[in-house]
Amino acid sequence: MTHPTDPLHLAETIVEEEHELADFDRVREAAEQEDAAVPAVLPTAIGRRQWPLPKQADPTAPLLVVEDLKTYFKLESGMVHAVDGVSFRLDHGEALGIAGESGCGKTTTALSLVRILPSNAVTVGGSIRLMGIDLVKKSENALRRYRWREISIVFQGAMNALNPVIRVRDQIAEPIEHRLGLSQKASRKRAGELLDLVGIPKKRGNAYPHELSGGMRQRAMIAMALACDPAIVIGDEPTTALDVMVQAQILDLLDDLRRKLGLSLILITHDLSVIAESCDRVMIMYAGKVAEEGTVAEVFRHPRHPYTQKLLSAFPNIHADRRTLDTIPGSPPDLREPPPGCRFAPRCPFVMAVCSEVVPPETTFHGIRVACHLYPEGSDGEPVTVPTADAIGVTTTEVS
Amino acid sequence: MGTRYFGRKLTGALITIVLIVLFNFFLFRMMPGSPERALARNPHIQASVLAETRARWGLDKPLFPDQFLAYVAATTQGDLGYSLKFEGQTVVDVLATHFWPTVILFGVGEVLAAIIGLALGAYTGWRRGGPIDLVGNAFSLILYSMPYFVIGMLLLVVFATGLRWFPTSGMLSLGASHASPIDVFVDFLAHFTLPVATVAIGLIGQYSILMRSSVIETLSEDYVTTARAKGLTDGRTLRSHVLPNALLPAVTLIAINLGYVVAGAITVEIVFNWPGLGTLTVDALSSRDYSVLQGSFLLLSITVVFANLAADFLYALLDPRVKA
Amino acid sequence: MTASAPPVVSIRGEMLRMRIRSVRAFVHQFSRKPAGVVGVAVLAVFTALAVAPELIVGPLQTVTTAPGAHLEPPSVAFPLGTDSLGRSVVNLVVWGTRVSMIIGLLATVVTVVLGALIGIVSGFVGGWVDGLLMRITDMFLVLPTFVLALILAPIILDIVGRDAELFGIRVTLIVIVIVIGVTSWASTARVIRSQVLSLKERAFVDRARVIGSSGGHIMRRHLLPNVINLLIANTVLTFAGAVLTETTLSFIGLGDPFQPSWGQILNDAQTGGAPGLGAWWWVVGPAACIVLVVLAFTLVGDALDQILNPRLRGRR
């Protein structure tokens, strides 16, 4: 394991400190008891894949290595550099959280993996190596082989992501029938088992999406994502549209499935508490670039990048020693013409002369990758804390 | 299907029909050339004759409730009065003989237009922005801008008088003696081709534009992205996810349209002298056969109401979300 | 405007500047829609024809002034041949532009004013007024336009007399205007009402109510300006429909032979037996004009809809 601290342990410490989160715990316990009765009908560990690996796959290669990925959007008014040189790695059984403000490119990054992008988006550079196979080089037709069978997606709004005129069970069975080549009957049976697995009674599979509650729909969406037993599941803000209680249930379900099935998970969210609770590593993105990446424990406890610090203090219940919410003045840059140096420079309280001229290189300290001129190559990489209240004019109360 | 939905729609339709009957009553009391007005305009008419005529037609009674109730009672019993032009025939009989030619013409025309128009619209919408879409959409827009009679006249000029492939008017050749039913059918088809082509061509543009925008709208839906993410082929995504949803508004609008088409495309019948309701209506106007005019107005309005109702039910049948 | 006159003036000035800026932005957006630009160009040509037909083809030809022979095919003198009376079809078509466009314009005005009025009142007042107005709207939506027109035309003619004139337009044509207006306001009213319903929920209407504005004031000052964009796009599309309806009504014999529109010319061609005689030139000219003008209006209307309709804005 690459991560020294158990993220769940961290999450629990936070819960203890912040009593508002106590509900989460209760819900989790309830869900765990419920889950004990759920039969395991799917392979429960890595290496027990039911379906053969892709022909060109190299079993010794890491699961997913993304390097210098660049995905741009063509607009009439110019090229939007939505994802501009993003690199990361995902190992078997690992959960990576990608966080950042809306429009920072986190969703585009994830959807670029299997090219589920609007027609005006184009991946202009970089590589995406899934088990050693570069997906960027694949033609649209060849890439289809990897969609859902290797990388599936749990979309944000299940209400819209599910087809309103097809029964839920048939929507789950569809990829099984058409991608794995099972008979219609067998596909439906398996779809029923998947529904069971995510805690929906088999019978409810007959329902249309609008007949299910929000939480049920999201569970169905998860069942659908598991249909082809994929190597990686991407959760694109899977809980954002749900209320808090249901959110917790869905997160626990994902967590349990991950442990049971050995899933590798990429979780995209703007909600840092979600990442704290369910991810091993976190990647903070800003304006199409990686600001900071590392284990959840280290990044959340000792944020280095000024943006990460700001982001953490802008969220309640995460930073234990802060009570009031911090805000980040200004707004993200126009990605049609990004600023020449660091993209956060215009909003950064630490801005230096070099920041608006030179793009900060990504440097690594104790497994933490950070792109900021405060931490040049060869420095000790000790976190420099952002001055809070005074610098931005927000009154905060320090609780020691 | 939920009975509440069914009931609500049915009630709405009934109210509209009541309003139409009401409107019809007052509209035709205002028509020039009614017996009362015709008599009143004659300066030599004696007051006693006028009074007698008024009594005979029931016009001496107050408009409401007596005249109105008599009218409503007759109308609900299917008594729409007698035709002036077709002497001795009831309006209902006259309407009935002209009903079927119209139904055949527009029924077949609608089906052809729906098949071709929806297919064209689905294809151009799916390939939006491509060369076929550009040409197909321009073609649809031009057809959409053509009134039926313009299409009909152009077809007549080219195929009937120019190439002499088809006869110019009527439903069957006048005075021809047909040896067998097959000959009758062949004769009918020869007369039928151009009018039905006119109706179909007039509707294709409209349906194609409608379907195209519906497909484009559906393509932007999240569940289509889901289908792509599932790695389904384009064909399967189109067939199972785009079309079933895109067809919903299109089919509904076609059903609604069914009612208007008959009323709106009466010019086709005039151009080809097709013995249907349109020709009947225009003839009734020029011969001041108001009872027939009133009857056809009632028939056509109520057809539209029922077409709307059918569309609502069709929608409920096709879309699982409409059931409450 | 009493003591605070200067700031009011500057606010006015600022509003004017905003207006100009938004108009500029609109022109810029519109110029990016090639179909819309083509439509505007076509309409400009037809507007020129409608404004000054005399300059282009001379006075309208009648039976007595007809220069040609019966049904002459196209030639240099008569590019589109002659009709059964020997009149040049080009002359008729160019003069027909004025009649068709004016009737279309007037009918559109009637339709939009009626539709906007009923839509705004219905949406704003709500309650039983809304219920009643919408039922009536529904009825007018299902009434068959052409049959209603056939029935209304003699009634109106009977009331006002057959030879009256209004703004130099013969009353038969005014009847067409009224008929189109009466039969097509309903869909405009529906569109406007739904927009008003959503506007009503917004804060500025509440604010106006709280400070004691009357219903009429709110409708005029707050709702109308906010539905105007929608109304403009709707107007252009209504114009296309009005031209189509006018041609059709004239074609079925409700037009005026003394002020021929395109539909009237085609009606003459039909009754004169042009298709049967193979006189294609009598049909093609007016037919092409109808298609071009309706197409142009549709293209402009679509472009405007894409820019101005809040529901469509933001989409491709």
C-alpha cells in the first residue's frame, strides 16, 4: 500500500472533533449491518476478474498512468485549455479523489480517459495508459472496447443519466448483453443480482427511473456501472444531487463495494469531506492543472499549495481549528487565455514576482506532489501557511 | 393508464367541444343570408309574412334559451339540418359522402409524410452539421415554406400537363366505363397519386424539421452520454436511446396535426378538384349553403379536438412518466 | 421627477448606453447566423419591391392596360409571360409583393397585440380569469383557420359593406387581416403566458407589488419589457405564418382581384386553368416569391429565437 495513513481513520478523527458529523457515523453503522446480509455474487478481489483482460494489456503495468494530459474545448471565441498537462496514477484497489472548484477541469480529466466528451472537445496531447495500453492513440471504434468494460462512470444526476423510457433493470442489463455478449435472459438475471448487491429489491428493477427515489436511482446507477465488472469506476459527483443522509448511504455503499470487489475508484467532487471519508489519495486541481496531489491524510493535515489551504478553509468541518468559513476572493482565470505563470497567481495571497511569469514545476516531497513556487526543487517542502483573516479582510475566530 | 389523467383530458376536450358548439351557434346567427335577414332586407315584404316566417323558423322565440336549446338538442341528435345545394339531402349525408375521399387522401398522405419526414429528420439530426444535414435541412425548410396548393399546382404543371403521366382532376375518370374492379382501382390510383404526393410533400418538411430538432435536443441529454459511455455502437445508441425519446414529441405533434391538416390543406382538394370536405366547404360558401358550411365547421373543429385527445393518450401510452 | 432630476437624467443616460450596448451585442450575435443574414437580405429585396413597385415595373396593369396577348409564354418583353388577360406576370407579381407584405404586416400586428395582451393578462392575473382565457385560447387553437375564415369573411363584409376602404386597402383584404388575426393569436398568447408565469415568480415583480404598483403598471412596466424579446422572435415567425395564410385565403377566393396578392394571382391562374393549359409561367413566379418570403421569415425568426429565447439561449 502506498498510503501510510488509513483515510477512514482520519475521517473518524474528524467526526469525533466535529460533532455535526455524528450522523454520518450512525448511518454508516446501519448500512454496515444491512450489508452483512447482501450476498457476494461478484468477484471479491483483484485478480479474480471474470472477463479476460484486453488483448494488448500488460499484466505487470500499473493500472492507470496518465501523463501530461491536455484536453481543449474549441469555441468560436478561442480554445479553452480545460485540462492542461495533468498527470496522475491509479493503482489496483485504490481510491483517488479529484477536487477543485467547478470548471477546474476535474470532470473533463476523468471523462477524457474514455473520451466521453462533448463534440467540440479534443485531447491534444499526453498519454493515458491503462494496463500499459495508450488510450489516447486509440481510434473512436477501438476505444469503445474499453468503455464500461474497463472504465465505467457513475454520473452526477441519475435522474438525467438514466433513460426515462426504459426499465431500470433493462438499462443495467444492456451493457451486459451488448458488451459481454450474454443472452438477454442471462443479462437480466445478472442485472437483478447487481440490484440486490446495491441494496435494491430485485422486483424494483421493473420500475422506470422516475418511479424510484433519488437514492435508489443513484444505487441503480452504481449497479449499472458495475455491470461489466470494470477495472476502474469513475464517480462524477455521485452524491452532489442527493440530500445529506442519502449521500452518506451512497458513499458507504461505494466504500463497501470497493472493499468487497476490489474496485479502483476515481471520485470527482467539490466536497472535500466526501474525499476525506472515502479516498486514499487526493488530487487538487485548479484551472486545468494539478495544484497538489498526495495522500488524503497528508494533504488535508498539511496542505502546502496556497490554493489547497484556501480550499480547505472554505469548507466547514474539515479544518478542525477553524470555525468560520473562508472565502477565496476573485474567480478562476479565463482558460481561453490562461495567465502566463501560475494560474492561481492573481488570487494568491503569497504571490511573488516569479509567479506571474513562470509556470511552477511539479515537485515532490515525501510523496506529496505540489506545483507552487513556494516549494522549489531542493527546498525542505515544509508547509507555508497562508495568513488568513488579515490578508483577505475576513474576520475569523481562532480556536486553539 | 391512470384514470385521473384520462378523465382530466376527456373533461378538457368536452368543455372545448361545448365551447365550439356555442361559438358555432352565435357565429351562424350572424351570417348574412339567413332567412330572417334575407326577408328583412326586402322593403316590399309585409309584416305579417315576416312574422309568419319567423314563427316557422322559430326565430320569434328569444335567442336564449329557446333557440339555443333547440339548436343544441338537434345537434346532439346528429341533426344538422338540410343542404340547400344538394336538395333533399341532410347535411349529415352530404358530409358523409365527402368524408371518405378526404380521409383516404390525408390518411395515406400523413402516413407517407410521417415515415419519410421522421426518417429524414432523425438522420439529419443525428448527422447534424454534416453535408447531408445541410442539404436535407435546406430541403425541409423549403418544403415547409410552400403552401399545399403551390406544391399541387407545380406538380400538376410538371406531371399532368407537362409529362401527361397523370390526369389533372377528380377521383375517377368521368364517363369512363370500367371493365373490372381492378380497372377502377388503377383509374383511382392514377387520380390519387398527385394529390397524395402533394399532401405528403407538404408535410414532410414540417415533420422532418420537428424530428431533427427533437433528435438534436435528445442528443444533448445525459442518458445519451451514458449510452456512449457504455460503449454501445452509434446505431444501438440511436435505436434504443435517442429515437424512443425523440419520437415522443414528434409522434404527439403529428397526432395533433392530424386534426389541422384536413382543415388546413383543403386547398389540395381544390387544386385537384378532389371530391372531399375541402371542395365541399368552398362550394358551400360560394353557393351560400350555410347549413353545410356550419356542419363542416363543426365536424372539422371536433376532429381537431379528438386528434388532440388522441395525442394526449398516445403520449401517455408511449411515455411511462405520464401516468399520474 | 422633482428634486432628484439630475440623477434621473444620468440614470436615463446610463440606461440608454446599456441599450446601445445590448443592441450592438445583438447585431454582432445575429451577424454570426448566416441563415438569418440571408433571410434579412431576401426580405430587404422584397421590402424594396413592396415600397416602390411603380419604379420597377410601372403601374399595375389591368384588363384595359394589358400590353400582351392571351397567355404568351416568357419572352424578352414578358420575362414571365402573360396571364389570360394579357397582363405581364412580372408586373402582377411585383405589385403583389406590396399587397402580400402589407396584409402580412397588419395581420401580424393584430395577432401579436391580441396574443400579447391576452397572454400577459392571463398569466399575471391568474385565477378564474386565467382559466377562462386559456379555455377560450384552447378553443381558438383547435378552430380550423380556413373554414373559420370562410365563415367570417362574408359576416364582416356584410357588416362593413363590400366597397369600403381602409388606409387605401380594400375591405376584402382587411377581412383577411382580421381573419388571420382572430385565428392565430392563440399560440402567441400561450407562449407569452408561460413566460409571464415564470417572470411572476421573480423578485422584481414582488418588489413592485410591495411598493404598491398597480397591476396595470406592473404589466406595462415590468412584464412587457421582459417578454419583448420573446415577442419579437414570435412576431417574425407569425409574419411567415400570416403570409402563408394570406396566400391560402386569397387562393380559395377570399382575395381581391383589384388588388392582387400572390395568392390572388395563383387563384386567377387556377380558375383560368393555367395548370391544365400548361401555362407554367403564370404559376412559377408567384410560387417562388411565396416560398422565398416565407423561407426568409422562417430563417430570420429561427435566428432571433436562438438569440432571444431564454429557453434556447446557451444552446448551440
